[in-house]
Amino acid sequence: MNPALKKRTGALRKKLAEKSLDSLMILVAENRYYLSGFSGEDTQFDESAGALFISADKALLATDSRYELQAKMETESCTVFCYREGVAKALPEIARIMGSRRIGFESRRVTFKQHAEMERELEDVQPGVVLVPTENMVEDIRVVKQEIEIDATRRALAVAEKAFAQTARALQPGMTEKEAAWLLEKNMRDAGADSPAFPTIVASGPNSARPHAVPTNRSIQAGEPILCDWGARLDGYCSDTSRTLVLGTPQAPFRRVFDTVARALQMAIEVIHAGAGTKHVDSVARNYIENNGFKGMFGHALGHGTGLAIHEPPRLSPLSDTVLAEGMLVTVEPGIYLPDWGGVRIENQVVVRESGAEVLNTLDLEIKI
């Protein structure tokens, strides 16, 4: 077995014993991939490419004929079980094969309807088998990254930064936000990305005051803030970066806003290390922004984890009490958003180390064009 998968599966098996579970049914796509290497994609929330079952001594990937060959090619350590009528119908047989009486399931992924169907099938065919809701059993393992995952993120980030440098050189007044966003996505794919990690944001002028703006047909003008938030997905892993730039001479109050955000970013990164509290890291940036006259203008959390999903634990937030650990990978993305004028956000990805933060980005904070 792949050493990384062996380590991950071993960690989960310890958790199964602690929870007195015979096996865990894994339907969250990122968790399924993390533990098996199977990259089949769920087309929508109520459709699944398959379910992975892990017990103390077995691993079984249940899927349908669309993914059977792919599953056999990608999973070296799993028995592949091909069902005809979905996971619920197949569950009694899978429980028999796995020797499981207490089966955990990921409560955030199984709908009420799916749960009812599974229980009905078990009652009819395998009475006595119990479904047990669980939370974050795999996510708690994923939160600390192995070095191979950090290296994968570095590669995704390098692709994204190369694409952004090309796009920034091509920006000009009159180009629409949509045109700029599409160009950035094209450049990411041309640079080697498998896909964007999330919908690309290019927001100009007043639109940049919306942290999650959607690109529009608005024409970019000289002197106004242009907020770009983009990421590449490569080999399953996501990058996530924000930069705010200006075509030509910036209009007031850009300089003051930008410098405040840049300093808040640097101050937050300086206090990141294994053992630091996520709430404290957030407060360092937030207090600096508020004390410089922008109280109430930074509404979102300071950052979040990335990995196989673009938003993962931990969160750098006033609402989070997590203690950072060696190997966690987080974004740091302070922003200031002024209605009717625009916004500035600057975002880097950093790895938590014992001695401090390792910044993965190579792009300058301020992009001169």
C-alpha cells in the first residue's frame, strides 16, 4: 500500500476502535479520495460516485459500472464492489462482507432520505446492523498535512501565480471583469492546472467592496481597485490567493487602505506558529485594521485551511478556539471593504511550523502594472 494511504488508514482505524465502530462508510468525496486514491467525482449532492468502507482489517470501495474500471485502476488496496441499484440497496451485502454490525456514516453527507432508505434495507435484509452518525472522523486526520500534500499545494500555487502574472500584464482599461476572470482561468489551465480551485473573482471599483463578488460585464477603469481571488487545483490539491491591484495611478484612499491590509497580513503571519490560537491570530490582524480607522470594514474570518477542498479546518476566526499544530496549512487574507468605493484583500497561504509560518507564495504583495 502507498505509505501515505497506509498512515491515513491506520489513523482512521484507531478512531474506529475508540468509537466502538466496526466500519465507517465514507461518502464525502475528498475523504474518499484521501483514503483510497479514487478520484471519481460526485456530479451533485444527491448523486455519488461511490462509498468507501473501512474496517479494522478491510477496505471496500462500492461504486457502479460508470466508475468500476477507474476504481480498479486507482485503488490498489481496496476491494472494488460494483452495485447495480445504489449504495442503500447494496448496504446489507456490504455489511456482510465487511463483518460489520455498527457502521458509522458521515452525517454531513447523508441526507435524511438516504438514511431512511439505508435503514429500511438493513431492517429487511440484515436486522441488527446499526447506522451510527459521525462527524469529522476523517477531517480531523486531514487537518494536519503530510509533506506530500504541502508539496502538492506548492505546485498548485506555482501554477496559479504564473497564470496571474501573465494575466496582470494583459489587463487594460475597458476590459470587463468577466474577460479578465476568463483569461486568468485559461492561463491557469495553460500553465498546467487541472481546473480552477473555485470560481475566480475579479471585481473592480465598487464591486471590489463585496468579498465574494461574481465577475460582471463592468469595464475595469484606471485608478480603481481590482480585487482578484483565484486558485488552481492540481493533483487534487487547491491553492488560494488574493491580490488587489490598480491600472495606473491609484485613487484615494487606495494607498492608505492597501498599506493597512498589507501590514495586517504581515503581523498575523508573524504570530503564526505551532501552539498559537486561531482566535488570537485573527485578533492581531483585526485589531490593527480597526485601530487604524476601519472598524467594521473587515467582516469575514482572517483565513481557513486548504487541501483537497478549498475550505477546510482550521479557521482563523473570532469564533474559533483551535490551537494551530505543525503541518496545518492556512490562508491569511485580511481585507478592508468600503461601500461605494471598493475593497482591498491580500491573501497568502502559509504552513504552520514549530518555529513560525512558512509562506508558500512568491508573488509580491503589491503588483505593479
